[in-house]
Amino acid sequence: MSNMIKLEGEIRLLNVLVDGCKKHPAYRAIRPATGRCEPCVKMWQARQDLQELEKCPVS
Ligand SMILES: [Zn+2]
């Protein structure tokens, strides 16, 4: 994975977390979403993907 692609992915995922959920402004994706609110689920997914990206070594 190139450094640039990784960076772009991280920025995209961070934006999802920064935007957050309008209905649940207190939700920070620290724990899994209930699954009933799409923005919250997307935030949780972004958090997981971000952690996966951080594990990837940059070549
Ligand atoms: Zn929500």
C-alpha cells in the first residue's frame, strides 16, 4: 500500500468520524453502534477501518 493511498483513506475515515451523527452527537464510536442508526454504524465502521489501516505497514 502506498503512503498516499493510505493517507487518503485515513483522511476519508477521519472525516466520517468528525462529521459524526446528527441524532447522536455524544456517540464517538468508542463502542459498537446499536445498528439501528446508519450514521452511527458508518462511524463505527470507519473506526474499525482506521485501526486496520494503522496496522498496515507503509511500503
Ligand atoms: Zn446515530
